Amino acid sequence: MASITLYDGVDQIGGNKFLIQDHGTKIFLDFGMSFGSRSKFYDPPFLSPRSCNGLLELGVLPKVNGTYRFDDSETEIDGVILSHAHLDHSGYISFLKRDIPVYCGETTATILKGLSEMRAPSFEQDFSDIEFRTFRTGDKVRIGSIELEPIHVDHSVAGAYGFNIHTSSGTLAYTGDLRVHGTKNSMTEDFRNRLAEDPPDLMLCEGTNTTGATVSTEAEVASKLDAITRSARGLVMADFSRTDIDRLRSFIQAASNNGRKLAISMRQAYLLSLLKNDPHLDVPDIGGEDILIFRKNKKRYMKWEQTLLDLPNITDSSLVAAMQNKVVLAASFYDFEELIEIDPVAGSVFVLSTSEPFNEEMQIDFDRLTAWLDHYGVPQYHVHVSGHIMPLQLREMLEQISPKKIYPIHTENPDLCRRFLSGLKSKVVRPEKAKEYNI
């Protein structure tokens, strides 16, 4: 009898770690960093975990034998399957024994390797020597007695997948994170249609947006960005995820429509340079006429940064300061020291194009961001659309798929999800953390 144990991703958004066991085969679906569990005990950089033992003791990592590179036991996990590159789904693969292969989409492997290369060495996010085994939609992945069928979905990071998983006692489906209001909603439709052909026995289904859902699309975001950029008389600053290719395109278009260039960070430029050879992504060219690469002023540049320094479209604070009405500057809160030299002129604006702060740590950063903008007289707009499916669309998708059982995960409101999804033919189960369920 195959089973699944939900070690994390229950009663919270992210941190997904789901262990499937079938006739001696053991695999994890995702192995993400749980920001919620971690923040209960730690406050980096002043109080950070120093060893795997602390994370295990406090329940931030599940106690599963044969999993971690810091213990001496024999490896008992046959593989870890990643749905996408967001750290709440992938971040804690750093702790895995290095003889445990990590299966993921080709794009996810490229992003994770790139992010690892750009980071300073970190105890929690060390992806060195991990064996990535990649797949694409249409592939079949056999691990022991378990067969996985990866199916692309649309999300706010490129290369996201859901899975149809065949075990000896039934079929399990996993949504990962997905949406139907993005620019590639047809990919999520492919996932839905495939599952509807042969409804799974058990479905792990994300329920992120059960509260605070907004009705919007990436096309609406692009239209709003265009309107803001058109009206601005000074510098337009923007903060958005560097792994969100759709949002990048929206900003490039808004800048180009209004006689501006988008100045992206060196981190984003380097990541795009790694992804440029993927024929399925069509990523913007970092040497294109609509893009500048913003170099922060510092004494030393890392090896990966040095590969960009000789590009002709490199710019810096002094150049941005001289042409503020010709630039949209991608700048997060951690770049704000550059504002001292840029000195935004009257009529400048800041566009926050990420999720609103949803925990105390983010709120502290948000308050500091606001203090900087207040100092320079820069108003703030929030223009964003979620990477997650909306409640009514979720219910419609599940009604079409009609799995035997639905387990709402990746949500802070599983009871709300259970009641909202009642009335479907499927049985909706309120999952419990660390409880083993038969498939």
C-alpha cells in the first residue's frame, strides 16, 4: 500500500515537503524552506540556524532517517521532485545527502544553479554538488515503483510543473503552484485536461488565495504599468521578482511604450543570460535596445558580475540621475542606498509589483522602504497579480477533474478551503501535519 505523509506545507503557505512511500521506494514532493516555521525561532542575521540539529529539534526540518547530509545514516530517500524554483518549494534541498538525486524541470535547475552561484556562501542555501536530473512535459520519470508524469502549469516563475503520480495502489496528483489568469493559462489547462482524462485517487491542491483574492490578469498589470509610466515626470522605480519573466516583459513594454529603457539589476541580467538558450522561454535579450543593466557602486565585483561589466548597456547611479525621465529602474529595498546619488526628482514614483507584506519580517522591510520613499517624496503604487489560482477558478478546475479525495495544502485556511469545496463529488480532507495517509 502506497502512502503520503505531509511533513510541511500544511496550515501555512509554502514549505512543502510531502513524502511518498511505495514498496520500499521513498520520494519527496518538494523540499521547501518554511519561512513561517523558521521565523518562529530565528531572526537572521542576528539569530540564524548554525546546524541542521537546531532545525530538526525545532521542527523546521522533518525528522526523516537517511535524508540529511549532516547525519551518518545510510541514504533512505530515492529522490526529491521539485515543482518549481521558488524557495518555499526548493530552498531546503541544500540539506539533502548528495547521493539523493533532485528531479526538476530544466528551467528550475538553471534558475537554482544560477541563484546559488550569485549568493554568498550560506549554511541554509548551499546547492553545490546536487545531482539535478531534469525533465520536460511529456516525459515519464520512473523511480523504483513510482512513475511521475510532469505537466507544465502557469505560475509566476518560469518552468513550473504539476504532477500525475502513479503508485502501486493508486494515482496521486499534485498541483504545485498554478494559476489560470497569467499569460500562459493554456499550460494549466493542459494539466487540468490530463487529470480529467483519468481522475486521480488523491489530489494535493494548493489553496493560497482563499482570502484576499483579487480579480486581475497579467494583461491588466501591463496596462496599469503603462499608464503609470506615461504619467510619471521623473524616475520610475520598480520592485518585482527577478524570476518572473512575464512581469519583466510587462515592464519592458511599459518602458518602451513611453520612450524609456528598463534598467534591470545585474542579478536579473545574469539569470537571463543563463536562460537565454532555452527555446521554450523566449527570454528578453539583455543586450536589447530596451534594456540597461544597472551596476551598483561597490569596490569589488563577484566573478559572475564580472561577466557583465564590459557590456555596452551597463549603467550606474550617476547615469540614471542624469536621465531620470528616460528610465524605469528595477530596484528593490536593498538597492536604496543608490538613491543618495540618484536623488529622484519631483514627479518620480515607485511601483511595488510583488505580494504585499504578509508577515512581520516583511512588514519591517516594508516600513523601511516607505521611510526611504517618504524622504525623497516618492509616492508608491502597488501593481501586482498573484501567481496562484483564484478560489472560483480552483473550484471549477477540481469539479472538472473530480478526484476521489482532495487535500488542501499551501494555505493558511484549510478549514475554509474544505468548506468552500464542499458539494463537489470529491471528498475534501482537512490534512494534518506529519500524518500518514494511504493512497
